[in-house]
Amino acid sequence: MRAPAIKKMIIPLLFAGLLLSGLLATVGLGLHWYFTGRKPTQPIAYSHNLHLETVGLECDHCHQYADRSPRAGIPPADVCMECHDSTAVDKPGIKMLKSFWEKKEPVPWLKVHIQPGHVYFTHKRHIKAGVECAYCHGQVKAMTTARKVRSLEMGWCVTCHREKNAATDCLTCHK
Ligand code: HEC
Ligand code: HEC
Ligand code: HEC
Ligand code: HEC
Ligand code: HEC
């Protein structure tokens, strides 16, 4: 009696297996998109493309600390107001910017890149070693607000560290 009972189960089991793997693939793709394509809706429709290509600013005009500290830094409204005190003042985005600035409140920009707390990363060492912003952040010049283009997973960090003879012991990146 046993063998036929199992035979009857095989088709439903195979079917369930197929369904499950389909589901896992969908969830996996979703997560992959979330972690590599992340682009939150920001409070002000800022455009990197406009400010880099048309206005002609460089990254370090706004992300001033990249070459000298772990964090690159998000520019305070003061940096924007150097120009927007008088430029495009009637535009809704600039009105919003100005209202934060007048209240002395930081613009609530949402984080695009989020590393787990156990990971230590530093910009300074990479910039000093000549790694371009674009290697890790993609063509920001072509973006409006920033979008995450790399997974920033451990394997990706370690692969480059091996290639460039940088440290690969665990305590380099986990403190
Ligand atoms: C080796 C890869 C790498 C390079 C090169 C790099 N970044 Fe980053 N960047 C990262 C990682 C990883 C994070 C997330 C760090 C975190 O969450 O602690 C990040 C975060 C940021 C952030 C947000 C948080 C912060 O640090 O203030 C800004 C802004 C930024 N990068 C700008 C730049 C600019 C501008 C350059 C070039 C001057 C640059 N990055 C070069 C990997 C890189
Ligand atoms: C060096 C000068 C300069 C700085 C600094 C600057 N901007 Fe601009 N920004 C401009 C110019 C020029 C324009 C185009 C104005 C136009 O189209 O009339 C512009 C346009 C904009 C617009 C689009 C307005 C619209 O709706 O057409 C927004 C939003 C904006 N900037 C936000 C910012 C923010 C946020 C910062 C700071 C992180 C900043 N800008 C820093 C010069 C600057
Ligand atoms: C006029 C100021 C300005 C300039 C110039 C500028 N940025 Fe930004 N950047 C911002 C602002 C404001 C944000 C926050 C909104 C967003 O996420 O796009 C930001 C966000 C980012 C982020 C995402 C930070 C996070 O939350 O993880 C990266 C990466 C970044 N910029 C890279 C660059 C690079 C690379 C350049 C040069 C090619 C550059 N930026 C030039 C103003 C600027
Ligand atoms: C494009 C290649 C490249 C990528 C990608 C990269 N790194 Fe690095 N990293 C380097 C190089 C080269 C150095 C060595 C710089 C030096 O010798 O001063 C370095 C140095 C470091 C240091 C300082 C090491 C020390 O000796 O104190 C840390 C921490 C670090 N990287 C973390 C990371 C993390 C975390 C990531 C991934 C999110 C990452 N790196 C991705 C090339 C890379
Ligand atoms: C060059 C940087 C770097 C080095 C070296 C490194 N890690 Fe990581 N590690 C990361 C980053 C970035 C993450 C977070 C992203 C991720 O989960 O892939 C991470 C995540 C992890 C996690 C959590 C994984 C998870 O799924 O949540 C563990 C555990 C870990 N590392 C262990 C180690 C051990 C053990 C070593 C030494 C053999 C090591 N790491 C060396 C960068 C590094």
C-alpha cells in the first residue's frame, strides 16, 4: 500500500516545489532591486544632472568631507542658499528649501546607502587611493536624486581589496 501512496504524492509535491521556487525567485528579485536599485522619493526634487552638467559644480562642492573623513557628508541648506537666496526663488522646490533654512531645520533627505551597523567603511582611504566616486556610485552626473547602483555586499568589497592588495582581515571592515 505504501509505494502507490507516495506515487500519488509526487505530482502535487513537484507542483508545490515549482510554485515555491517561483515565489522565492520573485522575492529574491524584489530584494535585489531593493538593495541595488534603491532610490527613495526625496523631500525636494533636487537634480544632480542639472547641478553638475548645467551649473558645472563638482562633487566636493557639496560632499566636502569625502577626502578627509569616513563620511562624504550631505550638504546643509546653507550650501544651497549660496545660490538659491537669489536663484529660482519662485520655484516650489526652492520655496521649500528656503522654509527649512529659515526654520534652521535640516532638509530631511532620506538615506540612499545604508550599511549594517557592524560594517566600517571610510571614504577618505578610498579617495586617497584614487578610487573614483563613479566606481562605487555610478554615473551620478546623469541622475536626478541619487540612486544606489552597487550591491555594496561583502564579496564586492573583498574582491577589490584582493585585487588592489588592500587589507582583507575581518577587522578591517568589522569593528
Ligand atoms: C569604494 C567605494 C566608494 C567610493 C570610491 C565612494 N563611495 Fe560614497 N559611499 C560608499 C559606501 C559603501 C557608502 C555607505 C556608507 C555607510 O552607510 O556607512 C557611501 C555613502 C556615501 C554618501 C552618503 C553618506 C555619507 O558618507 O555622507 C555620500 C554623500 C557619498 N557616499 C558620496 C561619495 C562621493 C562624492 C564620492 C567621491 C568623492 C564617493 N562617495 C566615493 C562607497 C564609496
Ligand atoms: C552654484 C549655485 C547653486 C548651488 C550651490 C545650488 N544650486 Fe540649485 N540651481 C542652481 C541653478 C543655476 C538652477 C537652475 C535655475 C533655473 O532653472 O532657473 C538650480 C535649480 C535648482 C532646482 C530646480 C528648481 C526648478 O524647479 O526649476 C532645485 C530644486 C535646486 N536647484 C535645489 C538645490 C539644492 C537642494 C541645493 C543644495 C544641495 C542647490 N540647489 C545648490 C544653482 C545652484
Ligand atoms: C549642489 C550639491 C551637490 C553636488 C554638486 C553633488 N551632490 Fe550628491 N547629493 C546632494 C544632495 C542634496 C543629496 C541628497 C539627495 C539625494 O539623495 O540625491 C545628495 C546625495 C548623494 C548621494 C547619496 C547619499 C546617500 O544617502 O547615500 C551620493 C552617492 C552622491 N550624492 C554622490 C555625488 C557625486 C558622486 C557627485 C559628483 C559627481 C555629487 N553627489 C555632487 C547634493 C550634491
Ligand atoms: C575599487 C576597489 C575597492 C572597493 C570596491 C572597496 N575598497 Fe576598501 N579599499 C580599497 C583600497 C585600494 C584600500 C587601501 C587604501 C590604502 O592603502 O590606504 C581600501 C581600504 C579600505 C579600508 C581601510 C583599511 C585599513 O587598512 O585601515 C576600509 C575600512 C575599507 N577599505 C572598507 C571597504 C568596504 C566596507 C567596502 C565595501 C562597501 C570597500 N572597502 C570597497 C579598495 C576598495
Ligand atoms: C573589505 C571589507 C570586508 C571584509 C574584509 C570583511 N567583511 Fe564581512 N561584511 C562586509 C560588508 C560590507 C558586509 C555587509 C553587506 C553584506 O551583508 O554583504 C559584511 C557582512 C558580514 C556578515 C553578515 C552577513 C549577513 O548575511 O548578514 C558577516 C557574518 C561577516 N561579514 C563576516 C566577515 C568575516 C568572518 C570576515 C573575515 C574573514 C569578513 N566579514 C571580512 C565587509 C567586509
